[in-house]
Amino acid sequence: MSPGSGTWLAALCTSRVLAATWFVAYSAVLPLTQAAWGMSAKEAGMVQAAFHLGYLTSLFIVGFIADHFGATRTYIGTGIAACLSPWVFVLFADGFSSAVWLHAFTGLCQGGTYTPALALINDNVERSRRGRAMGYLIAGSSAGYAICLGVAALALQLTDWRGALAAVAVLPVVSWITGVLVLRGTPNIVHARPAGESVLASLPAVWRNRRGMLSIWGYTFHNWELLGMWAWLPAFLTAVLVFHGSENAATFALSFAALTYVANIAGSIVGGTMADRWGRLSTILTWSCVSLALSFSIGWLIAAPIVVVVALACLYNFAGIADSSTHSTVLAESVPAHYLGVAYAVRSAIGFGAGVVSPVVFGWALDASNRSWGLAWATLGVGALLGPVCTWKLRKL
């Protein structure tokens, strides 16, 4: 298949779909592991935060690797660790301490399925289609989250939480095989650097790039909200169903959460298409304001009819992801190609660092407020408030 073609993009996104399934596997069984291991909400959030910490570390490292060795080679090489590491968690996690360390390890192995994929699209897809293509890739991630929750919900009908995680862990293995097949005909491009400039010299160059750093900070505040939402949405929907007296609340909550990730897929595609047609920064401003409004409101609606809460959760996930691919496109178009990988690495370290902290703050607020979901969700909104400000400053440039 021709690199950059529709078929090539579809196959690359399919690989990303299957790789992303592990990212929310722990969230899918969080209510069950929290009960089995006797964890507080703060401890449960720390397990998810450990994954994000490992993931941001891997993204930072992989950015340098991709710039030095090329995106194609990096995607295939690092994919081996990405598909094998989930099995370590499945087999050996048995309590809070082991779960923290092992989930951090699985996160440390996942970065090669994201940053190099963005670079592959930037290298092989023309600019007029790039925003939409980035949207499809991010939509692939969302599809993976939905598939994970669906597979976990089905597996929990037959087995326990460990069996459900094992069912999910099969999918990243298929992802790596798919990646090898799609990229075997894709050139491994290493962009030329200025004479005498090392890879490490790109780091201060990124910090000096004002447009690039405004994009990175906007993405950071966006990530605080988005990753916190993804970590706690299944548990929140479980609480809503319990409040309404539903039986099998955890299983039904996974099904509803999977539905919100279907909306997430649509949000990525719509956001990417809007970015190509009506402008990158207008798209970011529009959807970041919508998701902010929901961060400050959805937690107070636990007593609302279930259909209303699920509909708002779908809109929340739609709006939360709709500007994500556009953030990636803006950064790619704000820095030189020879240090794009490092720019993504810096963004990942800062942006996913926010994602490490926000689930813990959410859990702390939930514990400290005697299970007030309204206050807990508001912590995501407070952390995301500066995102539109950064985007507005970038727009003025």
C-alpha cells in the first residue's frame, strides 16, 4: 500500500486502535480491584497515575529516538515492549503496591505507539488532509478505549477482573503484527539536522519556539482534564447506577462508558475535519470551552435520570477529544521537522505529567469531600481553565 494513501492510513489507525486498548484496561476494572485490594479512591487514582507517569517518560524518550532513528523503525521496534508488557501486570499485580509499579512499567512501554504514529502522518500525508488524518489517528485511540471497555464488560460475565484484563491484553499483540505489515513498505525518514547540531540541542530550541511552547501549554491544560476524565468516568457511571439502584452496576457502567468512547471517536473526526476547513485554533477554542462547562457541571447531576447523565458523558467525551488531534497538528506546523519528535517529547513530559497528577487530585477531592462527585469533577475544570488562554495567545501570534 502506498504511504499516505487512505488504505495506508486506515491500516495505521487500526494498529493504533488495538494498541490503545490497554490504556483504559485498569479503569475498566477499577471498582473491582479497588474493592478486592481495599484501596481508597486516592490509592486507586495513584495506580492510574503511575501508568501515566510511565507513559510520559516513554513518550519523552521515544521522541528523541524517533528523530534519531526515524519514525517507521521506532514504531516497529518499540511495539515489541508495548505488546508484551501488559501481560506482566495481568500475571503479577496482586495489591496496591505491586499494581503501582507494574502499571508504571506497562506505561513505560507504550510510548512508541503514539509519537512515531503522529510523525508518520506528518511525513506522509499532505497538509490539506493532515488535520483530518490526525483526527482519524486520535479517533483510533478512542475506538481502542471503547473496544477495551466492551471486551472487559463481556469478559466479566464469564470471569473475574484478572481474566478480563487478560482478554484485553491479547489486542496489543495483534496491534504490533498489524503495524509490521502496514509499515514494511513505508520509508524510514530521518530529517536532516543543521550541521553540527546534536539531537540534545533540539531541547532548548523547542523551549525558545514561542508558538510551539504555547501549543504545548495549551495541550497540557487540555490533558489535565482529558486524562482525569478517562480515569474516573467508568467509576462515576458506576456510582450513578448504584445511586439509582441498578443491579450489576459495574458491568452496565462499562457498557455506558464504551458508548461515550464511541462519541469520542466522532469527536476526533469532527474536530480534525473542522480544523482543516475552519481553522486550527478556532476549533480548539470551541471545544475546550464546551468541555470546561461539562467539567464544572456533570458531577452535580448524579441524581439526574441515567439517560441524561450518559448523554452528557457522551458529549463530554466528544468535546474533550475534539481538539486533541488539532493540538498535535498545530505543534507539527509550529516547529521544524528535524526536531518535531523532541517537541512531541517535551509536550508529552509536560502534558502527560498533568495527566499523572489530575486523577490523584480527583481521588483526593473525592475522599476529602465525603464522595462529592461535583467537587471532584470541578478539579478537572479548574486545572483546564488556562488552556483556552494559551490558545488565544497563540491565535494572536
